[in-house]
Amino acid sequence: MSDAFNTKNFKEICETCDRVLSKSIEIKEVVAIPYLHVLREHPFWVENYYPIFNYKNIKHPIKNRRNTILKKIFLFAKEIFTDSNFSLDDLKEDIDFVTLSHLTNIKQLTDENDEYFGALNLFLNDTRNMKTLTVLINHTDYSSREIKDKISKKFLTIVLPKSLGLLNECKLIFKQIFITQVHKRRIKPESFIEERIIDHSLSIRNALGALSALRIGKLMKLIIGKSRAKYFFTTFEGHSRERIVFLSAREANSNIKCFAYQHSIISQYQHAIKRSIGKFYDPDKIYTCGNSTFEMLKNKSINNNSTIDVLGSPKHLSLDKKVKSDIEFTFLFLPEGIYSEYKLFYKFFTECSNKYKKYKFIWRSHPLLNIQDMEFFADSDFEYENTHISNDKIKNDIINSDFAFYRASTAIIPASAAGVAPIYIKTDNQLDIDILFPVKHLSIHNPLDLESVLDSYKHSNNSKDTMKFCQKYFTPIDFSRLSIS
């Protein structure tokens, strides 16, 4: 057996997790467990499955220190006592359209356009005369109580708390442990791998990973029940949370229409978003961010219960950018907001800037992580005139760049659509996570190979195909395509 987690392993994990789900579909406490919803082949998502195949010698991606168990316990205890403030007093009348979105930055609280759905509320209000409500899942370090005073929006907005309160959280925990452990004894595995998946997924640690999805489901059931909403719309990547909120919306209103928005990238082996797990957990309709992802989803099993259409995306950018013909190239680094990816990219960033003084290198942090907060950045002592840590708008970084290093960052799509040449960073002993897998383009394994990569680019004719593919990835958003009356 190979000492690296491979494509065959990944597919077997996907099939086995789906089989366990199908045997547990009547138990929402099991469906809510994230472990059973295999999102995609990224090392960050699949490393929890390495032990299934007894890969003990793999160098796992180093997780952010903030994600240690002690930190999680401390934050959970803090949230129980400080972030359980929830009220529906602001819901004074019926609502037509409820959107569940995400709060990742405090600045979003004063922006009328949603980070994921853009000007949807304005469209519904002005052209359909609909009353709307936006519900935000709080991913910031602020409590919902602190955030409530900072909201300055024209349209009604509610930020979900991170806790149901001490008593309700205790009930949720004990119920989750009891139901999953009883189910663990009753479910019958059909293979050795399935036995291991059952053992891991229904362990207390992974079972408690469902608490967030169950909590959000409970809150959304209350909100939709009181608002008597006719339509419900949320982002869709295949998370267990999304499946639970579709169920919760239908429990609150059996006639509600559930819409899902595929708003981000789809990788080569993306799984959970593509498969159906039952009519109560599937959306009625899936809207994609563009034509490219529509083509990737249109023939998948999710269509058993869901129709699919193109909506477009607020991420669409119209930029005219051409690669320079001279030798003074500028390279843009586009890491995902994942600690292990930052370390990998930062190593490339420092080595490239040190070796290739004639080029310029721009680092662009993901909105979720600031490179200047990372301890490895603080401990580094490099200072080169050809480097820049950007805080500029992404369109300006794209305009100023000729090439972009990436792996699975969504930002490579608008960059490549504008004519920036993508360079995929390969790694050893990991599955390929290249999100531009349908088209041919540059790749690199070692910073020392940069000159040869650039030389191959000069003799390549793939740039037009890559641009065309990316230009269809995030198309202009068209809310008139929504199936509403």
C-alpha cells in the first residue's frame, strides 16, 4: 500500500460515508455530522480520514494553533455565557424571502450588498415588492450582542448567536451523544472500511461536531416559522449545516421553496455538493455562479430532487488585463484562508523574491487570515524591495500582475479571466487540488523552476482557453432568473 492518501482512497471514503448516511437518513443528529459529508479532496478537508487507512507516517498539514482542542473548549465555554442573546422581536410582520448568509468581517454590517448574494434584497424589494430578511451566521470574534448595535442596513438583518444558552446547550449535547451512541451500536457495517467510518464518524468527538449545524437548524426553524416565509435561499457547498437548514425550513413551513446558491469553486473530485441525500435535505433548486460550474453539476445525482440554473455572481469582474511583453513580470500570490496553505505559499514567496530580484512579488491575504498575524511571518527577517504585502482591492492587484500563484483559491478565477496567467503550486504526497483542472495551464513544484515555467509559457497556446473558461465561471449576476412569483 502506498504511504500517501490517494484518489482511490478518497473515492472509497466518499462512497462509504454516503452509505452510512443512507442508513441514517431518518436521524438528523447523524445527518448533521460534518465527518459524513466529504466536501472535496483538499488536504485540509481529508486529513481526518487518513487514519481510516492507517497512514501513520504522513506529514499532515499543520493546523492553525487557534484550532487546538483547548482553544475550542475555551471559546465554547465563553460563547455559552456571552453569546446566547437571541430575540425575534424585530420580526413584526410576515416575510416573503429569507436569506441565510455569512458574516466574516465586521465591515459587512454597514454594506447594503451582501458578501455572497450581492444586491438581492434591493432587487426583491424594488422589482418584486417582497419583504426580505437576511440571517447571518457569525464567523467573527464578536458576539451577536456586540454586533447587533453595529448593524446599519436598510433591510432587516439578524445575526445568529453562537450559543442557545447554558441549559439548551447542555440538552443539545446530551441528546446528541445519546442518539449517536445508540445508533452506533445498532448500525450494521458491510465492510471493514465502513466499520471504521462508523466508528470514527459516530465517535463522541465527531458527533459533537454536529452541534453548530443543529443549533443553526433550530434557530432557522424558529425564524422561518415566525416569519412565515415563502422562499428560503442559502449558500451551498455540501456542508451538513446546509442540509439541516433545508430540513428545518421545511419543518417550519412544508410549502416553502428552498433555493441553494453554488457560489464558489468546484474542484475535480468535489463530492458532497453533487449528490442527493433525500428530498427533505436537498434544495428545490440550485443556482450556480456561472456557466462553467453549471456544466459541472447538471448531470449529477443532486438533480434527482433539485433543478439547476445559472444565476451569476457578485464576484464577476470586468477587467482588461494583458501580460507584459518585457521581462519585468509581477507575480501575485493567492493562498486560501487556511494556515497550512499560508505556510506553503509563504515559503514560495520568500524563496522566489530572494532568487529572482528582477521580478516583483505581491502577497494577497485571504479575508479570513492576515499574513501579518502569523507567527512564521513575525519570525521571518526577509526584506526585499521586490515584495509587497497588499491591502489593496483585488481588482487593482489583478491589474498590476502578470502571473498568479494559486492552488484552490477562488481569487484565481477573476484573475485568470482578466488575462493573468495562473501557475499552480504542486506538492508531494497530496491529492491534486487544482481548481482549473478542466484546462491546461502552468504548474510548478519548486521555486527554482520558475524560469523554465516562464519559458514554457512563451511557447504555449493555452492562455485563451484558460481565460474563456474563467470568464464563464463567475458570470454577471441576473436576479430575474430566480423562480419566484
